[in-house]
Amino acid sequence: MPTDRPLKSALLHGWRRCCPRCGKGVLLYKYLKVHDSCGSCGQALHHHRADDGPAYLTILIVGHIIAPLLHVVFVQFRPEPWIMALGFGIGSVALCLYLLPRIKGGVVAFQWARKLNGFGADTTGNVLKTH
């Protein structure tokens, strides 16, 4: 798919919770709310449709990290069940809270880079052709 928007730098900016276009403006406020536009470059950001995608991806990633660790800790050390529940519960919540806004930034950045959900429109609202 030909595009004039760099995917890699956009995803890195999104991971840092910055504007996918300039990398300077703040993308999120109030933890997960996306600004309507970038304060630095003016890029419209209200088009995003992240919905539940970042939450599902966060659960998928955290599950793939925590499950093997849970198995290894149980097999190697055999801690008390309440210690495992407390430790892995706190670890899971902390990891989810860390990853969720970063993944949401990445999803919005991906949509911007691939011109999805209105990000392909010019300033007049007309959809740009990518042929």
C-alpha cells in the first residue's frame, strides 16, 4: 500500500503518546482521551476509532507475559497461593496501566499513518486519493 506517511516513526510517536505527525504535541489527556487536534502542528485527531482495540491488545500482551511467568514461578519456587495471587495481581494491573495508553497511542498512530477513518481527508474534508 503506497503511503506518504511513515509508519515506523508514527508508531514510535504513538507509543510515546505524542502526535503521530510531528511527535511534539500531546496525543492523550485524562489518561486515555485523545485530543481533537495536535497543539503543535494542528493535525486533526478526532477521526480516530480506537474503541476497544487497545484494551484487547493490552489483555493479549499482558496475558502472554504473565501466564508463562506464573507457571515458572509456581514450578520453581512453589510460593503460597495468596502470595502468588497478590504478586501477580498487582503485576498484571501495573502492566496493564503502563501499556494501555501506549497501545492506544500506537493504534491512533497506525490509523493516521494508513489514512484510516477520516485521516485520509484533506483540510476541506475531501478524501485524498492514494492511487
